[in-house]
Amino acid sequence: MKNNFTGRLFCLFLLLITIESSAQNKRVIFTDITRKAGISFKYTIGDYSYKNLLESSGGGITVFDYNNDGLMDLYLMNGTYLEGISDPAGKVFRNSHNELYKNNGNGTFTEVSKAAGVDVHQWSMAAGAIDINNDGYQDLYVLNYGSNIFFMNNRNGTFTDVTRSLGLGGPDKLNGFTKWSIGVSFWDYNLDGRLDAMVGNFLAFDPAYVSPSAPKMMPSPTEYLGQASMLYEQQSDGTFLDVTRKNNLYYPDSKCMGLTIFDYDNDGDIDIFQANDHQLNFMFRNDKGVYKEVGVEIGVAANSQGKGTGSMHGSIGDIDGDGLIDILVSDLDYGALYKNLGNGVFKDITEESGVASAMEGKSSWGAQLFDYDNDGDLDIVAANGTAEELILQYPLLLENDGKGHFKNTGKEHGAYFSTKRSGRSLAVWDFDNDGDMDIIISHIDNNGTPVLLRNDGGNNNHWLGLTLKGKDGPASAISAVVTVIAGAKKQVLVNQWATTYLSNNDPRLHIGLGPDKVIDRLEVKWSDGKTEVYNKIDSDRYITISEGKGMIIK
């Protein structure tokens, strides 16, 4: 009798926990505060029509702290009028430019791009924020249709264009047409203590080309030549040298839409995943300094039907808690979710995970793995919109059950997920430093306005925010692997924030801890091979770990 009573009490206890957990998840609401926050940006495609690939691709989002005040700021990329590409009526957009929004720390932002010197009047696609000279301030590398621009941070709220002195403008043309860069990843590829840069380039866009099969539609990317992505090695004097061919990375007809840098096979060196548009994806495996393309061999080149689709970017994370880093690739079909099997190969689980049924027909662009409710597993947010025509789609918020199975629950978590838009890039960040991840999404529909979604309720669970600083600055911190043990849960994370289409997320690692108030053990495996261990770290705060110097509490 006593055992039956005890058993019933235990079952009731489990039921209450389940109900409480479910209620807690439902309390997480994403609130649109764009206008209230003072973000007035409007994206332009250079004219009023929607007729070519350049116009359909959208502009990126970069999150970084440009003035070192501990608050994440926002840089939004814009299109502009281009002679010979835009309609004549688009001349009214000649003064459109990128915009930098300074975080005021009170839930509002102030647009400061002109004062800061980063009001770029080119057709910009993306920007990489990085401390290139190890002075403690984030610099900004802007990737364009045309010449790229590198801005050095002057440490006084302004930037200076130093592109020519660094050698990072890129060639004027690739494969006979204007160079079209779509993003950059930074890391120390040769372990010399200096940051290097790989620039992803898209395709050889001929604005005069008309598709013979569908003259009234914009041509497919398959009808254009590609453009090679380029690896730049930083020299001892701070300049950069193109070493693409030297490293077996020269693929002149590839059509890169995103680069993701991490050690997929846990062999101690960093590999390169390149998502390609209407081509098979690449995985450049690093074998002791020698790169070999192995995408087909390891199972990440195609979707579950064996097709090279309109892939956008690889978002990385451990989706099922097995300690191995998996890859989510958004695309224009139904996406691809590659489960890391731990033996150097991946298994496509797009259908069985629920991702395919949720994303099918949505035409996903920006997508990101992130823990929106701080329960210790990675969920998915995706921005959607048809490419060839301006057809609006619902955005997605997919809830992870903790075992790598996803269900679309967006409509339960805010009105935005019940509103059709034409989304492109997105970034996740904690703009108000309250411990839960907010979302910002760009759009190219008739509104053209971004949406800032404040996470209300995600910090009901415990969390930790982590900044890693390598001994040589970012060189040994980027793609470092962090292992966290709290209670019965073990999480493995990669310190890599450039993992979504055209965009850079909050550069701080965000770790959801569920009910656990203390991290029992935190291990950092720096990308230079060194390992450090920290014990008994209290939650619900931001900390910094400096390689060889210990932990700093903010």
C-alpha cells in the first residue's frame, strides 16, 4: 500500500514538472518592438521592380559591440540604385546606404552610420565584425557586389577605410563579371597566431541576360557561371595575400551562399563547409594543413533526394545532445539536417526530424539553431520567402524535444509567426542582456522593414553568456569547442557566430541551463589545441574567459 502511494506521488510529481515545463514554454513570447526600439531601416532593391537575382538575394545583418560598452549594436546592409541594372525610376534610391544602430541600453537604438563612417553607398550583402589587430575593438569587413571594404575601428566610435593597405578589396571581376561577395569567415587556418579570412563569392551576374526558357521570369542561378571563394592569409605586416589555389580551394564555377568554419571530425584542425546554390555543397576537410573536398564522401553534399538545392548556409550545433556537432542547411526546397555520426560522416535526418515537413514549400533563407527558451537544447528559427517571385511565406519557429525532433510552434509564441513576409537574413542576439535570445529578421517585401523580436520569458530558465578571448586575440578563440556539464546534462558548443545566411549572430556563446543554477564543469578547447577547465560557475550572467588568464565576471 505504501509503495503504491509513493509511486502515485512520484507520478504526480512528474506530471507537475511536465505541466510546469509546458506552461513555461508557452510563456515565451516574441514581441515585435521594431518601431518602439527606433529601428527605421528600410531595405531597397534599387528600384520598384523585382526581376533579377541581385534584387532577390536580400541584405545581411551583423551584430557586434562597436563601441565596447557591453551592449550589442546592429549593422544592416542595404541595396542601392545601380546604373545598368536598376530601372531608371530607381534613381531616387541613389542615396540609400547601410545603417549602424547604436544600442542605447534602454531598449532603444540610435542610427549613427554617417557619424561612425560606415554609411556604405554600395550594394552590400554582408559584414564580418572582427578584431583584426588585437586592440580590443571590433573592426568591420563589408562584403559587396563590387569592391569589398575593410573598416578599422578607431576606438572612438568611428571607423577608417583601410581596405587598400590590407589588400582585402578583392578583384574587380571574377569569371568575367563584377565580383559578388556574400560573406566572410575568419579563423587562423595555418596556426601562425594571425587571423585569416575566407570570402564567399556567389556567381557571375550578367544583368543583360534573359532566360530563353522563361523570358518573363528572373533567370535561375543555374544559368550563370560561378565565382570562386577566396582564402586570404594574413602576413606578418598585417596585409593579406590570396592563397586560394595554394590550398586546393580554387573552384571557379562554385556558387557559394554561405561559409561555416568548424572542426567537424574532431581531429584538431578546422574544416570549411561551403553551402552552394543549385550545386552540391562542399566540405573542405583539413588534413594536417592540406584541404580536400569530401562533401559527397561524408554525406553533406546533397539533400535527402540526392539533389544539390538552393542551399543558403550551414548552421551548426548539437541537436540531440550526443556531443557531436550537426549541420542544418536552409534551402529553397525543404532544407537538410545532417546528423554527425562521430566517425567522420553524417546521416541525413531531415524527414525523420520533422524539419522537412515544416520547411517544405516555405523557401527558407536565413535559419539558425538556438535555444530560445533556455531549456538546454537547440531550436530553429527560419526566415522564408519565395525567390523567383515576391511571394510571402510564414516564418518558422521549430521546437526541439531534446532528442533532435522538431515541431513548428511559432504561432504559439508571437504574432509575427502568423504573418506572411518575404524574409531573407536573420540573426539571434541578446540585445537587452537579459539572458534570453532575441531575433532580428530582414525582409525584401513591399514593406522592406526588419523586425526586432524581443524574447519575453525565455529567461525563466537559467543561462550563461560566455565571451572567449584567445591569447592572440580572436585567432585561437574562433571555433574553440566549449563543453558544459550542469546537473545531468552535457552540452557541446562551438564558438562560431557567422553561421547564418548573410549574417553574424551575437558573438557571445549562449548556454541554456534549464533548472540548473550552477555549471559543474566548463571546458574550453582552444583552437590552438590548449585546454582549460573551470568548475562551479554560477548562472544567469555574462562572463569572459581569457586564454591563460582565467575568468572575468561581468
